[in-house]
Amino acid sequence: MNKAELVSAIAEKAECTKVQAKNALEAFLSITSDTLKKGDKISLIGFGTFAVSQRAARKGRNPRTKEVIKIPAKKVVKFKASADLI
């Protein structure tokens, strides 16, 4: 499902216009992004939890040259599904 299909599904389920559904989805995505950038987590009961995790620096290998390279540490978003979701 892509974004346009999701907007259509939200509009149908919530019995609102596609414009209203698109605005609600964009607001949710913006708030989620801002919250995760601050390092906070988002828990949606019955759905799951979005959280930021620190990935440690590590060594990798360039598959073309077989040269060992350093992969820097970085923050990644992780999602843990609720038991009710699955």
C-alpha cells in the first residue's frame, strides 16, 4: 500500500474527505518524525512502539574491493509490534 492508497483507505474508514485524511496523515507523520528526532518514543496501545536506537560503529567490507571499511555509529528508528497487532 502506498501513501495515496492509505489516504483513500483512511478517508473511507473515517468517513471524511481525502483532503482531510491526507492532512491527518501528514500531521501524524510530522509529529512522529519530530518526536523521534528529540529521542522520545511513541507507544500506540494495540499497534506498537516506535523508538530511536543507537547503532554502534562497526567494521564492514566493501563487496567489490574486499577492503575493510569503518561504518560509523548512527541512530536508527526501530518499531516493535504489539502482540495485538499480529
